[in-house]
Amino acid sequence: VTEYMSYLRTIALQATLRGEVDSDTRTQIVLYSGLVRSTVHANLEGLAYAFSSNPVLAAQVNPVLNCYTLATDNLLILLNQSFLQDKSGTPFSGDSVPLKIDPTEFYQSSSASISRAFELYNLVSPALDDLLSARIERYQVQRALSAAVALLAIGTTLYLFLGFYFSLNQSIHSLDEATQRMVSGDTKQSFTVATLCSM
């Protein structure tokens, strides 16, 4: 927003110093005014989301946010009334139209709007960084917990598999020994299963 507001200030200030506004300048003012409006709207939507997550942040930021939106609206109204339409509200037409606004007054007014934007950013940036850090920490805890549960599941599966394998391996080894004895003709020893497996 501050970049667009600075462009607006520069374009309009040049026109006030010339004492007239031409159609190209009016087009640029309309373009950058629209960009300021849409950016402010997007900022307000983003802040509304942050405020819903953190009502304390809303209480801290709302006074500065109200000053910011009021200053931005005042700048856009000033541009509209001084550079785009006459006193009756009729849009300027033609190439050049004389201006009746003082360059110093316009510069101070537009600079105040830009200052309000910087005040908002200086207040909001650390608060949003804190919200982002808290969210990252929550995700890291969730990730670590998920990894621990996954490792526990893998460990349990591995334990059960190895237990079943060794248990089954003993039974197969006992059966193999008994079969080898029977093949060699030794039928005097009885076969006992070492495990409780149903095999």
C-alpha cells in the first residue's frame, strides 16, 4: 500500500506543482487509487482472519487500523475531489484542468496517510510474526508426536513379526529334526512341540 500511495503522492504532487492535471495524470491517479483500495481491502481481510485467531491482537491493532483506513480514505477522497472531478462532482474532461490545491497542503496530507500505513505495519508485523511462530511451534509438536506414534507402531510391528518368526522357526526346526530321525529309522523318540503354536 505504501508503495502505491507514494506513487500517488508523487504523481499528484507533480500535477500540483504544474498547477494543472492532464488526462494521463488522471488515468494514473485512477489506476493507483484502485490499487490502493484493493490492497487495503486485502489487508483488512487478512487482518480479520488474524483477529479471529487472536482477539487480543484485535484490541491492540484496531485503533491504529482505524486511523490507517481513515487516513487512506481521506487521501483517496482528496485525490478524487481535487484531481478527478470538480466541486459539483462532475468528472473532469479534456486534456488539462487547472488545480486549486496547494502543493504543500497536499504533500502533508498524503504523507500523513503514508505515515499511518507505516504505523500499522510497525505494529502488526511483530504481532503477526508471533502468531506465525506459535503456529509453527504447534505444527512441530504435532509432527514430533506423529513421528513418535509412527515409530512406536513400526517398533511394535517389528517386535511381533520377529517374535512370530523365532517362535515359528523353533517349531519348524523341531519338526525338521523329528523328520530327519524318522527318515534315518529312529522312531523310538517321541516328538514334542517346544511352543504353543498350532502348527
